[in-house]
Amino acid sequence: MSSKILRVALLGSALLIASGSASANADLAKAKNCLACHATDKKLVGPSFKDIAAKYAKDSGAEANLAQKVRAGGSGVWGQVPMPPNPQLNEAEAGTLVKWILSVK
């Protein structure tokens, strides 16, 4: 197999894996009831994932801070409606969700 064909095959595999991961993280958001208050591209009770990603795009500490906020809850950043705590999420799940949210364009 030529190196060009191998590179194309590897790139295609990487894209398939990445798209599967994005879908899996959207499925996790659905399974953990995030979509009851948030949507990808419009405000519901809370801000859209797209707005969250834009707001924190240049914040190097956003992943850790937001993962903590997802689990513990918070208020005041997006208005008066508080975000309730989500203790059903373990740290790894919260981190996975936040990474996905921050990647939404």
C-alpha cells in the first residue's frame, strides 16, 4: 500500500472515530438529562451549548471549572435561574460532557 493511500485511510479512520465520539457525547448528554435544560443551538432554561463554548473559548481553566460546576451546580453566570447539582455524574462523565460542550460550534 502506498504511503498516500495509507494516510488517506488513517485520516478517514480518525474522522469516523471523532464523529462517533461526538455522537456518543451527545448521547451521554441526553442520558444524563442535560437536554432538559440545554440545547445545542438555542437557549432553553439554561444557555445553549454553542453559547457556553463561545463564552469559554479562550479560558484555559474552563474544562475543570465547568466540570466542577456541572456536578456541584451554580448560579449567577447566565442569569438568575440556578443550575442544580448533578451528583449522578461522576468526574469522568462531567469531564467528557464539558469537553464535548466546549467543542460545539
